[in-house]
Amino acid sequence: SLFFKPNTLAAVSDYTRRTGSIFYRYFYGALLDSLCVGVVVSIGLLIFRVPYAILLGMALGFLNLIPYFGAIVGCVVIALVTLLTNGFYTALGVAIYIIVIQQVDANIIQPRVVGDSVGLRPIYVLLSITLFGGLFGFWGILLAPPLMAIVQMFVRDATNARIRREAAEGTETPQETV
């Protein structure tokens, strides 16, 4: 309180706590989504009898944390391993399987899981990835959902403060001057 008023410190502390909570929930949701993708891909690779199926599936799940590029790199590596060990048609089947899983995850599951974890609608998750990815590249894509949730938090707080201020002004009775 040497440099700032107690109200300012309390507000900064509140926003810091809420921002930290948003990032924590985002990374928790992203890790949960990646684990699910890793398990589903591992099961598929076991069905296709790919060597090191669980290791490769979980590696793809981990790479799924990197938006767009992680899934592509993981799919290419797994398809190459399958091509070298099980032949062309099995590699083609594995590639198609992974692409389908990635599309379902990227367009349906991930926006819901990540959106629910940070309090955003799935359309806002996709919009934030597009917007922040265009502005800040890789880091914008990686951090888009929590950044959009923080923007939403500030907008919601400003809107609520304005509504409270207008309500307080409306309840005051103007004094007449005679």
C-alpha cells in the first residue's frame, strides 16, 4: 500500500487470481483432451497391430497439445512407422483413422472440453484460435482460449460495473432547486 490504494491492490489481486485460474483450467482441459486422444489413437493402433502402439498413440496425444502442427507431425510419424513395419494399406488405414480422430477432436471435442474448462462457447474457442493465431502466430494459437476467456472476463466486469453504475444513478432522486 506504499504506492497503490488498498482498493487498487484488491482489484489487481482479484484479477491475478482469476487469470491464474483461467490458465490452470485451460491447461487442465487441454491435457485431459490430449490424454483422451492418446488413448483412442493407442486403441486404434493396437487394432491395426502397429508396433509400439501405446507409445506412438500417447506421443500423438502429447503432440496434440501443439495446435495444428502437433497432430500433423504425429500422424506423419505414425504413418511412416506403420508403412515401414506393416505395409502400405495398413499405413493408409492408420493415417485415415488418425485424420478422422483428429478432425472429430479439433472440431467437436476440443472446443467443448477447452471451452467448458475456461467458460467459453465452442464457437468462441475456434474464433479465438483464428484471431490470436493470425495476430501472434504459434503462441497466439497455443494461448488463444485462455486469452479470449480473460478478454471475456474484463468485458463482463466492465458491463456489470456500468449496469450497477446506471442503476445507482437511476435510484437517486434529483433534488429540485427552488
